Amino acid sequence: MSNNTQSKKESALIAENGPWAAVGEHPNAITNRFYTYERVQEIVAFIQNIVPAKPEVAIICGSGLGGLAELVVDKVVIPYADIPNFPRSTVAGHRSNLVFGILNGISVVCMQGRFHPYEGYTTAACAFPVRVMQMLGAHTLIVTCAAGGVNKSYRVGDIMLIKDHINFPSMAGNNPLIGHNDERFGKKIRPRFPPVGHAYDRQYASQMKQVAAKHNIELREGVYCALGGPCYETIAEINLLRVLGIDAVGMSIVHEVTLGAHCGLRMLGLALITNKCLFEYDSTIEAVHEDVIRISELKANELQQLILDFVGGIKTNKT
Ligand SMILES: O=P(O)(O)O[C@@H]1C[C@H](O)[C@@H](CO)O1
């Protein structure tokens, strides 16, 4: 091929796909092109063939928190492996199932296992199931996760209502919305620059506080931040996060909430504090994932009680 033909081909590619085309696009742009509106619709149609009922509430279960899905009645379980083009969760404490059914009187879909960027998935691939669940009918998304306590007053086993988040991967140019903005995701036309300042629904937050008070469960409220993982943080990093006013640190949620905001979902987030973060160089305790799962499983009942009652409240408020 002559140099001239080669450069003409490259120019055409760049004109069609943008400046990254010649050197390789940002991976999220590629994922977004893979999980097009049409492909997401195909996945939705596949699922609707198995489960015709519309879920109203979507729940993403964090590390060791998949037990919540066991409370669902009239259950239909679809393994991720059975769904065309659906990723698999590769992390201990995350099963790979979509669980449909009724939770405290309301139709739900639970993701029993999520995807994390450190598993090798782009943030767009990690979060695209949020669009699937919205297209299946969900108007509400509940995200749960395990997190390290950065706030020094937090204890292991505390539950934190997520008031807001800091999306460090996004600040570093890794947002799941990078790539083509397909305005068809969601009920209204979805904007190129969606606001996320009120991503966590204030009314839902106050309903959750009432539920916690009713059960005598102390609820913390704070700011969650996501880092890329898979390493737990250094002592210097934790001290930096603390200076920034962050209360809990994890490796998930923020990309899911970003797509949830983009497609117009009302959202609630709960983080279970599974370990205290390291602040001092002479400290001997290190975070380990086995402990994260152990604490999650130990405290799962409380979290489940909160979600069960909260979901029941959504039903009551509708009737
Ligand atoms: O899926 P979540 O955010 O609950 O999992 C947390 C973050 C890492 O995946 C893992 C670290 O122990 O737990």
C-alpha cells in the first residue's frame, strides 16, 4: 500500500470515529460502541423472554452481600453465563446471577455480583447492566458495597448511607459515558453532560433514615469514593482521602450511579464498613478480602432488613 493510500485510509477513519481512531480509542468508547442501544435491547429482549414481569427496583449486591437476593420470593434466577454478551463476575463473594422476583411486595431484579474495573472490564462494561435493568422497567436503583472506613469515628460493621461520592476514575478521564452519547437510554432524551450533583435521591435517603430508626440501627451518612483497585490503599493515600473529607473508600458504585443518573433512575446507596483503613505506619492490621467478605456476611442481616423495609415503603407510597 502506498503511503498516500495509507494516510487517506487513516484520515477517513479519524473523520468517522474521532481523533483516537488512529492510535486506538479510549476503551470506554469501544465498550460503548459494543454495548450499543440495539445490543442492550437484544439483551433486554432475551431476559424478557424468560421473565415477562417488569422489575420496579434494581438492586446491586456488593461483596458478600448477595444473600439479599435469597430473600426474593417467586424467584427466577438467570446466570450471567446464560445471557448473550453479559460479562461474568470473577471476584470471591460475587455470584454471577440476575435474580428476579418479589421482595416485600415489590417486583425486583438483583445483580448477585457486580463487575469491577480491576477485573479488566472498562467502567462502561462494569456499569452497562444498569441500562439493561432500567430498560426492563426499573425506576429505582439501590447500590450496596463493602468499603473501608476512612472516617476515624467509623467502626467495622457500621452501615453508611451514601450522601455523595467522589469518582476518582472519572477525574482521571475514565467515565463510563465516554464515547458516543446515545440519547435513547432512559425515558427522556439523555444529555451529553448529565448532572450528578443530586444522584442520590434525598427523599429516599430520609426514608432510609426512618427505616433505620425504626429498627434501632445506627446509620452513618457520608461521602464514598472509588479508586481503581485492586490494591488496598497506602497509608499516605488514606491520609489524603481523609483530608479531602471522604468517609469511606471502595472500588465500585460510582460508574453504576453515573449511568443510573444518565438514564434517570432514582438512587439509594449503602456502604457496609468492613474494615478500618490504615492511618499509621506502625499499625499492623492490613485489609484482606477474606475479612471483607466475612464482615459483610456477618452484618448482611441488618443491611437486608433495611433494604427489605425500604422497598416495602416504595410499594406503600405508590398505593
Ligand atoms: O463490590 P464491592 O464494592 O462491594 O467490593 C469491594 C471492593 C472490592 O471489590 C473488594 C475489596 O475487598 O470489596
